[in-house]
Amino acid sequence: MFTDLRLSFRRLIKSPGFATVAMATLALCIAANLAIFAVVDSVLLRLLPFPSASRLVTVVNSYPKGGLDRDGASLTNYYELRGKIPVFSQMSALAGD
């Protein structure tokens, strides 16, 4: 194994252009993998920074006969639902803009 490593190292020293391109390609690929994992980790794997984050839910309006499976709610809908759903201990609204 050490003989193979020495031979590989000698070949890389004899062709510095190839070695530079190979190391730059490896560095770029490792950086891309790190960036993708960081996004996946923060978006999909970690819980939201709220107490009891596993209990958070999203409520949307649905109109299947009108062809809308997920529709946003208005502020009027929020005020109407806020007091009428006893299952939720608290409710808040979020603007997607």
C-alpha cells in the first residue's frame, strides 16, 4: 500500500497541472456536499427553535370542489378560527411575503 501511495505522489509531483485541477475539483465537490448537507440539516432534520416544536401544525383552507387543495387564509379567517378550535392552546398568523 505504501508503495502505491509513493508512486501516486511521485506522479502527482511530475504533473503539477493535473494535481492542481484534481485537488480543486475535490475541494469544490466537498464544499458543495457540505453546503447541501447544511441546508438539509437545517431545513429537514432539525426541529424548529420553539418549545415543543413537534406539536406545531399548519392550518390551511381547502376547497376540493373548487380545485384548491391548499389555499391561504385571510386575516378574517384567522380571527374567526382563533377562538373556535379548542384543540389548539395558541394560534398565530404568518405572512408568506
